[in-house]
Amino acid sequence: MRNIIYGVLLMISLSVNALAKPHIVILATGGTIAGEAKSELATTGYKAGSIAIDTLINAVPEMKEIANISGEQIANIDSSNMSDEIWLKLYGRLSELMEDSSVDGVVITHGTDTMEESAYFLSLVLDAKKPIVLTGAMRPASAMSADGAKNLYNALALAASKEARSRGVMVAINDRIFSPRDVTKTHTLNIDTFKSPNSGEIGYIIDGKAVFNTLSQVSPKAAFKKAAFNIKGLKSLPKVDIVYTYSNDGSKVAIEAFLGAGSKGIIVAGSGAGSIHQNQKDYLIQLLKDKKLVVVKSSRVGSGIVPLSSEEVAQGFISANNLNPQKARVLLMLSLTKTKDIKEIQKYFNMY
Ligand code: SIN
């Protein structure tokens, strides 16, 4: 009899404990965090996106002490192969999870190569009522001193924390927390690769505890929770491409090809403060006149604002503000789901 009572009490205490913990869902998409190499020394030449989410979760048992966890495999790819289709799938599942009262936050495991684009996209399309934290790794899970386990633990701790509640979509990697708008990958292989060149990180995770910088240091653009763009029901996104500027390049070949392939908008990764080779620019001015394309001037430099002259404004160019070309592409794709009006689109670039 006594054993039965002890058993019942133990079960009650275990379930109360489980109820007290936040419920965090991990959506896995692949990347190096799920990558495996043949040798412990190998940090290149491995296959990203080969380990399943359950294996990743079981490899970090400490996570179960701070949250009730469920894992879902959305994709298992190298993030250089990220697609609109997977973005829309992620958006659909995240929209459901934001409304699910049994869920307190979400972690997304993602390859580092295009994490900044996915994070920015999700931050613009979701009513992020709960924390959504993207993380990844620079070293495959099989590597000596792999960074994935700690990054996953930190991302989960952040998603489960009270401090993260009003912060919407974030990127957490290498002990730092970043806003999706400003974060970018800056080194091909080093684990300290993510930076926010225009605004800095918004916080840190120290021994599993999220510590945010004071509000004055956080970009006001860092944490909008309400969706800027409603993409509910969309099955595809407008095609936008990037043209890179470099010396001796006055050709219009790439622009013509993109136009021929159905591009609705072009981002120019210009030199310096967004300069474009005059021959290319003349062609773009003609396309703007004929209303064939929307053209956004950004810069390949990696930080800083791209200004427009009054002549360029009159010609119909849009400034990317301080978005890098890959993020300007995301914002133009979403802008084009709403309008083709250049002044309206410029407002989005000033705002988001
Ligand atoms: C990827 O982006 O999927 C590969 C590289 C990485 O995750 O670090």
C-alpha cells in the first residue's frame, strides 16, 4: 500500500514538474548542426543536413531539464539549397504554433549560410507572439569541439526564457543574440561568424541565461512582433534577383537574363555607397521608364546606408537603406506581394 502511495506521489510530482516547464518545439531544417563528417578533425567537405532532429535532441539531454521538447523535421538540407517552398512550409507550421496555447516558444535549427535570410523573412511574415529562435553550427556534429550542442542548448534556453517573450524572431549563435534584420554571416569557417555590422548584437546567453542589452542599444527595428506582410494562402513568392557590380563590368547580360526568366525586381549589389557602372545604370533607367522592373540599390560593402540622389529618386530607384543585398531581396519579394508602387516600397525599406 505504502509503495502504491509513493508511486502515485512520484507520478504527480513528475507531471507537475513537466507542467511547470515551458513547452518548446524544435523545427529542424538541416545545416551543419545536423552534419556529419568521416573524421573528428574535418570541418569542411562533410554533408550538412544528415542527422535527424531526435538524434540532435537526445545528444543534449540537459535541454530536458529546462523545457518539455518536441522535435519536427521540416527539411534536412544544406541551407545553400533553401527555397521559397521550405520558407512557406516553415511559415505555415510556425503560424500554427504561434496560435497553439500548449507551446511557449520555437527553436529552428538551420544551416548558417542562409540563416540570415530565413530569419529576416520569418520576422516579416509572422505574428511572432512567442519567441522564435534560429540557431545552427559552424562545425559538424562529428567534429572535435563541435559548437552545435551548446548553440542548441542556448537557443532553447532563450526560447524558454521570460526575457525573450516580447522579442519575436531572433538568431542565437556562439553565445550571442541577434536581431533578424541586422545579423549576417561574416566569416566562411570561423565559429564567431555572425555579426550585426550596423547595430551590434542585442544580447548574450551566459550559462543558459539570456541577458539583453539595455533597450537604448536595441535597434527599434529589431523586434517587431506583428507581421509586416500577410502571405497567408500564397503558394509562391515574386521572383527577385541580385546583380553584382564589379570593375570592368558594364554589361547588361545578367539583367536581361533575369528579366527574361521572369524577375519582377532586381537588387543591385553596388560598389561603395551603392554605385552602379554607368552602362548598366543606363539600361536600368530604361527598364524603370518602361515599368518593366523594380530596382533597389544596395551595396556589396556589408554595412552602411545607401543614399539616393534626387535624380535617382526621380528615375525610380529605391534605396535598400542599410540592408545587405540578400536581405534587400527578401524585403523586395515581400513588398511585391503587396504593391508595385515605388514610393510605397521605399517606405517599406525605410521602415523594416
Ligand atoms: C549550411 O548552411 O547548411 C551549411 C553551412 C552551415 O550550416 O554552417
